[in-house]
Amino acid sequence: MTDRTILQKYVARNGDATAGNAPPTDAETADDLGAFGWLRGIRDRAVSLELRRCDGNILAVSYGYIEKAEFDPSEGITLSVSGQKLRIKGRNLNAEVRPTVRLFEGIARQRVPWVCEASHADSLADEERMTVIDSLSW
């Protein structure tokens, strides 16, 4: 054993030499489902929700500041954040993308780290059953 490995063994927690490494980021642990990301782990929770417009503008909102989330099939998803209304409009916003994976339920349970607005061409090309976000407004 070299001096470095001995030091790592005793400095690291429980003899695990990799314990000092940084935890994986949301990008590494989230599944990309096209219109939104989904955290895989059962106990994983996102700290914030990124709203990504197709023009490049991004708004990140801490889940702790979301007071109310409302889903109306004809209006979309409305989030009340510190007195401001954020709107997510699109198709199939609460449809199952995969078994037990739905956008609105994921937002309510803090499992969605980001949502992304589709470009006009992408929204026309997507399947009828897929979740498509037509507009994000704040």
C-alpha cells in the first residue's frame, strides 16, 4: 500500500476510499423523458424545478416556495410561487409516460427536476400519447 491509499483508507468514512467524492448531480440521476426529467430513486427529491423555454430562457424555482400546484385538463398546470402564477400548458400533462410516471404527480412529489417547452416542429412530430409542453409562462 502506498502512503496515499493508507491515508484515504483512514480519512474516508468506514474505510471506503470513494466516500469523499461528490454526490451525483440531477443530470446524472434523472431520466430524460423528452418534456421533463424524472428522478429515478425512490427517495430522491429535487431541490428546485427548472422551467426551460425553447428560446433559451430558464427559470429555476425552489420546491420549498411552491405554495400550490393545480392541474386542470383544459388549462394545464398552474403553480403558485410566492404570489406569482407559473403556467405549464400542453398535452397529456398528467398521462402516464411510463408505469407510475406522470408529470403533474411528479411535480407534486418533487420528482421532476426540469420541464422543457417543445419547439413548434417537435410538438407536431410527437406521438399523440406523449407529454408535450406547448408553452411555459411566468
